[in-house]
Amino acid sequence: MRQIKNILAVLLVLSLSLSLICATTPNVQRLSFDHLLYMNNITTSPFEMAPGQEATLSFNVENTGDQFIRDIRVNLGLPSEFAPYKDTDTRKMAQLNAGESQELSFNIIPLPATEDGVYKLSIITRYLNYVGEEREENNTVSLIVGSSPKLLVELTSSEIYKGNNLGNVKVKVINDNSGNIKFLKVQLANSTAYTVIGSDLDYVGDLNSDDYSDVSFKISLNDNVKVLELPITLSYKDALNKDYIQEEKIAFKVPTASEAGIKKSYSWLYLLIIILAIGGYIAYRRYNKNMTKMKKAAVAISSKF
């Protein structure tokens, strides 16, 4: 009888122990199920993507938990300005053991009409933990779209020509890049060949893609200058607020009046002819009047004799 009681006591202790383990172990496991995946070494190549330029997005997926995970599905939540390029936006992994990592890469491309800027990308990961519970994690990274801007500068018109050393020169600044620029300033440097009359700086401001702006400066050209060079400095920011300074030089031959399309005026000659004609007529009248007086005087003298 005593042995039976001992056996029952042992069974009771074992039952209580198993109940305690079953009651506490799932909570401990659940605490370790959250945020098991860690994304690191996130890169894009190139770092700044131009619109319509293929790029590669790469990152490591690491299991930071104490147990394996399986049936892992990684999906890119691309913004509307991007698309997969000859690729899909999903990757699958059968299993990642504790502490194990794997590198994933995706080929993506910003659409041709995408403007320069920073875009948010979501990386959505779904998986099963080692007891079969499904988990989902969402990470956000940045994609940068930027294209190195370069403005074109060309001479539009000039009032300077041989015989006229004072006038305006007009310059056109063209943004033929895919990105917009802002805070554009155009400055004409002084030179030994000319003197800038008035302001040598013109503030343009924003200049959108495929747009242009005209800027004019008034100069006084020194004598005997045959070829005029205009050193122009452009300073501006791109859509990512990066500063740019661009030096340009426009050179052109100082034209003659006829080459500049200036027609010679002969009005002064016509005026001179009219003045001479009037003067000649007045002189003729005076001469004729004097001759008449002399003839009358001669007649009067001869009649006395």
C-alpha cells in the first residue's frame, strides 16, 4: 500500500511539472517570435538613379531569432514611379536557420517621367516560425532619383557691332536635362574687352526640364575688339538641393553694321541736298535782285547824260 502511495505521489509531481511547462513555454516562445528578420547592407547601384536607368537593389535578410524560420516570402512594395526591370518583385526562401543570412537583389527601374527626388520603398516579408505561426514584417527604405544637371547657354542676340559699342547682349539658358533645377543665378564677369553697365547678375529662379530663360546684360565694348568673349557663371541647385556651379564662355566675332543687319540711313544726305538747294535758291534770288538794282542804276545814270 505504501508503494502505491509513493507511485501516485511521483505521478502527481510529474503531472504538475508537465502542466507548468505547457503553461509557460508557449509564452516564452511567443516572445521570441517577434521581429526575427533584420534587413542590413541595403544598397542601390547606382546610388542615384536617373529616370529610365536600370538599377539593382540589394540587401541582406538575417534571422536574428533563436530558432529557424521557413517559407519566407520577400515582396517589394515599389512606389508608382518605379517598376521591376526584366525581373519580378518577389523572392522566396525555403528556410533560414538562427543567425543565418542571405543576400537578395532585385532589378528595378524608375519610369522615364519620374522627377528627381527621394521615394519610399516598402519591403514586406512573410514567413512561418518553427511552430508554424505566420508572421509579417514591413521595412521602409529610400530610393533616390537624380540626374546630374548641365545647362546649355547660347547667344540669342546682340546690339553690339562695329560703330556701336554700347548695347545689350541677350543669352538663352536651356535646361535640356530630365530634372528640374532651382535658385538659378546667371552672372556675367567683367573683362578687359568691355565694361558691364548696370547689374552683372540676373536671378532666374526655377527652371524646369525642357524649358529655357532669356537673360540680358548691357555692356560697353572697348575699341578695336574684334572677337567678344562673354564669361558666364551659372549657379543653381537640383531637386535634391545639391549645389552646382557651371562656367561657360560665349565667343563671337563683332560684326559690321551690314553683317548685323543694320541698314545705312541716307536721310542726312537728303537733308544736306535740301539745305544746299534752299541756300542756292536764296543766293540766286539775292544775286538776281542785286543785278536788277545795278541795271536800273546804270539806266538812270545814262539817262542823265
